[in-house]
Amino acid sequence: MSTRIEHTYMQEALKEAQKAYEKKEVPVGAVIIKDDQIIARAHNQKEAHFSSCAHAEILAIQEASKHLQNWRLTECTLYVTLEPCIMCAGAILAARIKKLYFSTPDPKGGGVCSLYQILSDTRLNHQVPFHKGLLEKESSLLLKKFFKEKRAGLF
């Protein structure tokens, strides 16, 4: 069960996803919270940065680390609109994120629970609890709209 504040933070991540959509980037957004404050926000920028690594989660982790002057984000919670891929799941582990919330699963590339279970792998020295489905419908609709328009050649 999610709380009102969790919905509020995921809505902020959805605002970031909308920014990506408006830039013709895959609409994924992320925010990182510490002490009930947003300390980082980002959206996908692979096209703008010419980088396969410019995922919303990676950019948000980098921003949060700069903000805290620490690569360890042990007291931070990440909200993201799409299940993280294996690269982002690895970055979440490496940054020692405390908890993850994501909106919609990614059956073709999910690294948290759809294809892989990286965050739950007890062979690793850190695990990250996660919750899925928070504002799933809104996130899923934005992603579907983006890919429908892309397939139609609208950009």
C-alpha cells in the first residue's frame, strides 16, 4: 500500500518523464528523495547527450551524489516511472540506494523483477527493497503514446 507522499514523489517523476517525451526521448523520469526532500531529478537524455548511459536513473544518481558530496546514497529513495534496466539496477546497487519505487514493469528489459532480479540477488553485498505499480497506468500510457507516435513517424 502506498501513501499520499509516495504518490506525490512519483508524480514528480512523471513530470520528468513528460519532459523527456517533449524532447522526443523515451519518457522515463526519476527523482531521488532524502529527508522528505527531492535532492535530484532527471529524465532520459540519451539522444541529447549521445550516450547510451544517459538514463533517468543514472543522471539522478549522479545529481544526488553531487548534491550530497558522497557516492553512497544510503538514506535515499529513488522513484522512477519504468522498471530499471540491468545497467540502472547495477547503479542503484552501487550507490547503495535505500529503497526503490517504480511505476510500470519492463517485460523486455527490466532488471528488477521482469527479466532479472538484480536488486534481490543475495549473492551481492547489498539488496534494495522495491515496490512496483505506483501510478502504473499513467506511466504506461505515456510510454505507449510515445512509441505509437515514434512508429507512426511523427518524429
